[in-house]
Amino acid sequence: MRWRNVRAMARKETWHLLRDARSLALMFLMPTIMLFLYGYAIRLDIMGAPIGILQESADVASDDLAAHFAASPAFQVVTRYRDRHALAASIQSGQVWAAVVIPRDYARELHRGNATVQLILDGTDANTARLVRNYALALVNAYAMSVSGAAPYIEVDARTWFNETNESRYAIVPGVIVLVMSVVGALMTALTIAREMELGNVIMLRTTPLSRSEFLVGKLVPYFFVGMIYVLGAVAAAVLVFDIPLRGSIAAITSVSALFLLVVMCQGALLSLIAGNQMLASQLVQITTFLPSFLLSGAIYAIGNMPIWLQYATVVFPARYFVALSKGIFLKGISPLTLWPAVAALALLLVVLATLLYRRAARLGLAG
């Protein structure tokens, strides 16, 4: 091996890397983003979990237990219910992760030495539900010890709604569908347009009667239908293979999936026009779709358990809204109209991304 030639080749590659500012920035940006996302987004403890409390009797003992929940850093009491109908509506809408019911005879049974408190959990996220249950059990046991000075005697009757068996796949599979859809939809679109730019086919459009906007839309339509076929296949696999209950309608999950697919396809097309080549486009898709869909969408880790600044950062990622819609339709059987803020957010993102895509395409001479 001739080290002189090796040094010359290394010098040439170094200058090439320094001239490619986008690739160089991506090399430093990607591990930095991964470090901060994994450090802040992945939390296996509970801090400020939103809960509600229903006191069926206004007495000193019930007030004391409710105050202990309110004072715990693990929980944040966001609402107090008047009746069980309000409690059910709150869990159905996803306002709280759990609800504590202090029954009417709690004070009398506590005096007798054998009281019961009911804990109702939202099972759409099985891992979070288990954490909330464990923290609630620990709090009640510690409270019982402080009251009696003896062995705990307050029983916590935990009920998990929407996922009675408390199986993690009930929450993970609908979330994974979102994860794969976001990556596939954005990646397919980004690569196909970036390939056309690399081959110079975009410049050749000037010699054809095909308008630039017709080219752009025509490239996206086939991939939209491919993505929708995948959606139907994924829903069928979730129901038939993984035994995930589809409590909502197939029309509901199909319609919101089509909206989400349009959003990520516009995102992929925009990234391809910014990148200009397939390699950089694929890397940008991984940073802006795969990592946020995995860590910041609520598919695996609860958004409400992340730092406040990171919770606000998730509002720009479409996967966050589709995860809420997917889990709500699959496990709760609710209509997309009930979760209209998520639908409106996806529609707004679609308008914004489509506008940016058109302007970027016009700047490159692709829209007309």
C-alpha cells in the first residue's frame, strides 16, 4: 500500500466533504438530535400524570386522600368530577390518564379498617397505565401507613378501560401502523422525485407538453394508492393476526389514514426538492419522520410524560395527531369528529406543507 496515494485520496475526500455543507451538517445534526430526543423523550417514570378525582362523599377522610394525590409530583389533578358520567366522558376524550373514585362509604369503611378506592385507567397506552397504577398503589399504601401506623388496609380496585387484559400490543400495533405509514409514505415520495432530479428528467419537461404541476401531482398519485392499500392491509393484519379490536368503523380509520398519508407525502416531496438527491432525501426523511414518529408521537412513549418544551415541539409532527386518532378509533370506537382538534391539525399541516411544496417547486421551475 502506497501511503502517499492514501494521503492524497484522504485529502481529496476531506475537501469534498467540506464543500458539501448539507451532508456535513447532517453528520453532526443527526447524532445530536438522537442524543437529545432519546435523553428527554424516553422516560420510564411518571411526572405530572393528568388524573381526575371523584369524591362521592365530602368528608375529612376523603378530602385527605384526595389532597395526597394532588400533592404528589407523580400526579396532576386536572379535574374533579360531579358524577360518573363526567368521569367516563373525560377518559373517553383522553383528558386524563386515570380517575380516582373515592366511594360514598369510604370514611366509614376506613374507620372499620378495610376501605376500598377505585382506580379507572385509560388502557389505550398499556405501559403508561401500568406505571400510573403502580404509582397510585404506592401512594395509597404510603398514605395508609401514615394514617394507621400499621400494615396498609386500603384496597385499590384498579379497572383498565379499552384494554381489559392490559396487553401492550393493543397500544403498540395501532401506533406502529402510524410509524410505518409515515416512513413509507414520505420515503417513497421523496426518493421518486429525488431520482427524477438526479437523472435530469425535470429539465427535460421543458420539451414536453406536460406541465410542471401535472408532473408533480402525477408522480404522487400512484404512491397514494399504494399507501392506501398498505393501510387496509395493516388494519386487516391488526384485527386478524394480532387480535386488536377495531371498535370504530373501517370508514373512519380509512378517511383519517388518507388525510395523514397526504400530509406525509407532501412532506416527503418537499424534502426531496430541498435535498436534490436520493441519499440526502432519505436521511432527511429519517430525521423528520422516523425519529419523531417513534419518539414524539405518543405511539410508544406518552407525550404528557415528556418535558413541557418537548411537548410543545411535538405539535409540528403529524404522527402525533394520527396516533391519537388511530388509538381512539381502534380501542375506544369514537368518531373522528370527537377528536376534531387532531383532524383539524392534520388538515392545517396539509395546507401548510402543500403551500411550501408549491412555492419550492415554483422556485425550481417545477410548478406551472
